[in-house]
Amino acid sequence: MLLSNHHPQPQPGDRVHRCVRAERPGLASLVEAIDRSDATLLKQEGGRFVALVRTPGRDLVLKGRAFTSMLARVRCSLRVSTMHRQWSGARRLHGAGIPAARPIALLGRSPRAMEPLCRSLGLPPGGYEVLVLEHVPGETALEILSAHRLGVRRQHALARAVGVHAATMLRAGLCNRDHKPSNLIVCFEDDIPLLTLIDSVGIHRRGNPGELARMLSMLLIEPLGVGLRPRAALVYRVLRDACAAWLEGTLGRPLGAARSDPRALRALVRSTARRVEQYIETHGDPTPKVHPLRPPAQTPPRPSAPPSNAAYPDSP
């Protein structure tokens, strides 16, 4: 989605692939604010990074992926790249009434346009595809699990919310292939946990009940991979409430109206638990490539020849 000529344009070297309508008039000043603000590196893996940028008036999250080949640039232009999938996934979640980090703009940035960010974050120089997202305040579910700060009441409230969240997504005809606790931001309001998904790359249209077991297994695999073992009571709470929410959606009524409901729920919990165990057993080593609870190790900039901007037109 290109900007209209009636609005200010980003600096030369930025190609706008997508932009929220309300952000179009001020996109040039937004990009300038990003380049001049202090950025904090949150995650880095190879040619990918996640950073927090504090601009005047609001905080933003930048997700970037290096253009390592011409194919990567073509995929971005054709809207089939990973960043475009996150944009589409967030739109699907919002359409279903499920909170997700809101995308603001998707840019193809030339090596010249990326220079300020590369210097600030210690990234290797080059061109990047950069997704600008709203910052969602709060802690991730994985951070909360590792901190051991919540009382028992809040622990069970959060476990229930996590289970219902997965079932609600499935009832909306969506599934998440990367449903990890580190992708769920938690904010408590009057002891009620509110969840926001911050990574929507893995969102697909699918309402298969088997996807519930897959999502629940990923909620366990990541903690196990970083040496955390949730209490059995909390694991059961997530499992049971996820199954109960899914069953209520399937029946179209609250559970308990029929005498057979408890038996149906127990059967669903048992079968889902077996599938979760199978997913975990066949997953292999759960250790993540990048530890989600540790500060990222910056990659020192590699020496390179002066970059060419030939692949990035001066105007979108």
C-alpha cells in the first residue's frame, strides 16, 4: 500500500508496503522520530531483530528482517513475507475481537535509511524489512511464570484466561502455530488478567479441534525449554478451561444444562491431554535458539563496502 502524493513522504530509501490509514499523513515524521529516538534491542537472531523505540507521545516496537537476497525483497514487495503474514494475522485477530499488537506501518528500508538504527542497535548494516507496531505494556506470561510473584488466586485466574484465550481463538476459526507464553502480554485489571498476542505471524484460518491440543502443547514446550516447569494444578486449569470453553462454543450454550455435560467435558479433557503429551514427546529438544528471558547479545557490525541504494527508489 503506497502513500498518496498529497502526504509527506518518508525519507529517500524507504518504500512503504503497508500503512494504517490514520498514520499516512504523519508517516514521514514518524519515521524521522524513530531514527532520532533511543532504541533498545529486545531480541536478535541472525538477520532478525526486535527493538523498543520511545518516540514523543508513544512507544513503538520495531520488528526487522534483513534483506539477505533479492528473493527476500521480492517476497516483501509481493506481500508474502513473514512481516506481511504478521500484518494479516493481526487483522484477522482484530476482526474476531481478539486483542493483538496493532501494526502501524511496514517499510522496506535501504541500507542508507537503516544507518541510524543499525548504529543505535549494533545491527549489521544493510537493507531491512521493518514492521512498526504499537507497544503493548505489561509482562509476558513466560516472565510472570519465571518470576514467581503472583499469589495463588492470580495464578489460577491467569491459567484460566490462557486456556479460554486459546479456545476463543479456535472458536473464531483461527489457530496460532506459534502460541508461546512469550508471545502473550498480560495486564491485570482488578485481578482480571487481560491477554494480548504480540506475534501474529502464525495465525491461520482453521477451526480443527486438534489445533487446540497443538496450541496448548506449545504453551508448555517453551517453559520446559528454558527450565521452567509449571505446577500441575495450573497446567490442568489451562487444559480444563480451554476444553470447557471450546465445548461451550460447540454446544452453543453454557455447560451444566444437560446431565451428560460433565462426562463430555471429562472425555474431552482426557483426549486433549493425550494429544498434548504426544506433541511434547515428538517435539524433540525444546531448548529455544534465542533464550526469551535473557538480554540479546548484540552482533558487532561487520565491515562492508558502501551500500548501494539501487534497489530502493527515492519515492514509494
